[in-house]
Amino acid sequence: MAIERTFSIIKPDATARNLTGAVNAIIEKAGLRIVAQKRILMTRGQAETFYAVHKARPFFGELVDFMTSGPVVVQVLEGEGAILKYRDVMGATDPSKAAEGTIRKVHAKSIGENSVHGSDAAETAAIEIAQFFAGNEIVG
Ligand code: GDP
């Protein structure tokens, strides 16, 4: 399988509970390498651009409010089949439906405050990485 890069966010509900290291431990145990990482406060503009695909959804305003409510940690993860692998490691969007041992099963609070984001395809991974990182900030 090819080495891929995917984009990850540790969301405000997780940073608020001081879980950055706990989430990173699950990521690394799964064999993914954190090749870029920074803690930022997302602006509303950044959050609206990032989640533009969900603009028409009833929870869009709530989602932007949440993603700008506190610090997030944006990351680039690298590894074999990283995109699908990280989706598996995160677990289902709704933590009550997530598999045992996944980040969302272990740490998420609700379907909205679900601790992590991970890209869903190669095209979106490239776009999301480029929104938050310059090429020279990613060191594999
Ligand atoms: P993901 O790819 O598993 O993150 O899920 P989606 O792309 O479907 O949704 C993006 C994000 O929107 C989720 O991770 C949640 O933070 C949020 N979200 C999705 N569904 C709901 C919902 O029904 N209510 C709220 N408040 N937020 C939601």
C-alpha cells in the first residue's frame, strides 16, 4: 500500500480536556507518524471555508461556533494507507456508534463534539493540508 498523508484536527472538546497527548498516543500506536503539528485558534473564516461542504446542513452554525470555541491542534499524519487508516482509528462520527478502542469511542463527548477530524479522501486531504500548512512545515 502507498505511503499517504492525511489531515487531522484535534478539536476544542479534546484540547479543553488536555487530551492532545492521549489522542496522539492512539495515532502513533496505530502506526501513523505526526509529520506536522501546530496548536491554533481557528478564525470563523477558516472554519467556514474548511466545512464549506456542510454549509446547507442545519448544524453548520453550531459546528463553526464549536470549532472556533477554543484551541485546536492541526496535524499532518503520514503512513501506509493513512487516509483510510486514520478514519478507522477515529471511529464513527457519532461516538455512540464508534468501535471499541477508537479515539471517538474513548474520548468524544457527542456527535458534534467528537474530538477529531480526519480527511475522507486523497483530494480532500491535499486541500485541507494546504489550507493550514506550508510545504516546508511538513517534515516526514
Ligand atoms: P466526519 O467526517 O466523521 O467528521 O463527519 P461529517 O463530515 O459528517 O461531519 C463533520 C463534522 O460535523 C462532524 O465531525 C461533527 O463535528 C459535525 N456534525 C456532524 N453531524 C452533526 C450533527 O448532527 N450535529 C452537530 N452539532 N454536529 C454534527
